[in-house]
Amino acid sequence: MEIEQTDIINSTPENVYHIVRDHLSQIAEHLPNVKKIDQIQYQKNSSSTHEIINRWYANIDLPYILSKFVSEDLFSWKDTAIWFDDKKCVQYDLESFYANNFFSAKGANYFSPYGKHKTKLKVTCSFQINPENIPGIPRLMTKKLAPMIDKLVVKALAPNTKSLGVAIKSYLKEV
């Protein structure tokens, strides 16, 4: 699945870029389907690049049948991002914390000038879901549960990707 979203934000690209890079856990409060975001690692690789690893926790209501086989931890993911200060962009990879190869996602966010004091935020994401790789689900049940799991992953990832701009706008109203 491919997602692309563009938003215009009433703040400079420098400000919006730094807010998302340095205050993502506070922005999480404004994202749908996110309980919280924890920063796991921050490393400055050079004067203009940073590697940041975050753990996202989805706010998902598991259907009863799925709750017998998997925990909500299945819907937390590792976000490994390389931030390029000079280009005002970030490239990221997402993967499940709970199950290797359950899903993978790659994307980039671009923070560009728009007019005099505004930012054009472009968010892109491409993800692949492999429900057959979930531990804990009996092989015979995988085919039956796969569509349900697929929908839950899309429900966890897609709205947050699409609404990052809205979340940033809400955050900016508070600060």
C-alpha cells in the first residue's frame, strides 16, 4: 500500500522540521490511534544528520477472536529514522517490535518552504503486511484471521501517516 499526504502548516520549514524531529512524543498526543511514542535512541551522525529510533504504541481495540492469539504489543513498531538537517527531510523504516517480517514500511517526509512563513509537509509511506509471519497464531487460523489483522495494521499506520500535518498544527496551537 502506498500513502502520500501533503499539508500546509503555518510555520517555517525550519521550525516544523525541528518540532517533528525533537518533539515527536508530544505530537503523538494529537495523532489518532497512537497511545504514545518513546524515543529509544538519538545519535548525531554528523553536523547535519541524526539517527533517531522511536517506538510507537498503537491504540487498537483487538477483536475478541484475535485477542486469544496475539497481544496489543503486536501493534507497536520500531521507527528508525535518518534526519537530514540540510535537506529538511527524514527517511524512515518501520518494523514490528513483536514479530519479525510481520510488516515493513519505508517512507520519507519533506519539509519545504511554501510562501513566506509556511511549510509544505509531504509525507510518503509504502508498506507491506505479511500476516502469515505472526507468531502465536495456529497455521490453520492464519488464513481466516489474516484479513482482520491486515485491516488492523492499516488502521494503525495509515491514519497516523495521513494526519501528521493536522497533529503538528494542533501541537503548534499549544506551544
